Amino acid sequence: MRTALLIGMISLIAVGAAQAAGNAKAGEQIFARCAMCHSYAKGDGNKIGPNLFGVVGRKAGTAPEFSYSAAMKNAGFVWTNDRLDAWIKSPAATVPNNKMMFAGIPSATQRADLIAYLDTLK
């Protein structure tokens, strides 16, 4: 009985972690909104926004040959999944005075999916 309960609890934790991690396939579809302003393939140039290939793990404000706002150049953090989640939710709240004209994505599920997709761009 205890073994079955333990297995059930472990399964619930695993499912919750998988949901929190996001679905990269779904995130690729959500990225279509971003692709108007951001390129995403290795070696592609920047658009209105910087190329997002390799964004996870990159220091904010450092994509080559992109003209960042002073606020983004001085943000002083690395793009982790948590930072990306905050940014995608509300760029203006995450880095005040940045120049990105995007209100954000309120859905936690859509943000997790998008971040899962960005994680594949390596």
C-alpha cells in the first residue's frame, strides 16, 4: 500500500515538473509571434530585435551587432529560464526603459512552452 502511494506521488511530481518545463513543439508555434521581430537561426542577422539563437545562457544585452537600449546593456543578468519567464510576461517590468514594444504573454503555460522552444535554439 505504501509503495503504491509512493509511486503515485512520484508520478504526480514528475508530471508537474514536465508541465512546468513546457512543450517545445507548442512553443515553436507561439514563437511565430516573435519571428516578426526576432530571427532564430544560427548565423542569421538581427531584425528589429536581436537574433534569439543561443539566448538561453547569454548575458542580456550582448547579442552581436544589435543596438540595445542603455537599460538592456546595463541589465547585468544572464538569460535563465526564470529571467526569460519574467521578461516574456512583462518586458517593461523586467527591464524598465528597454525599447522592446511588446506587452507580454500572460499565460504561464504559453510562456513555459515558448521558453522550452528557446531552449532548443543551441
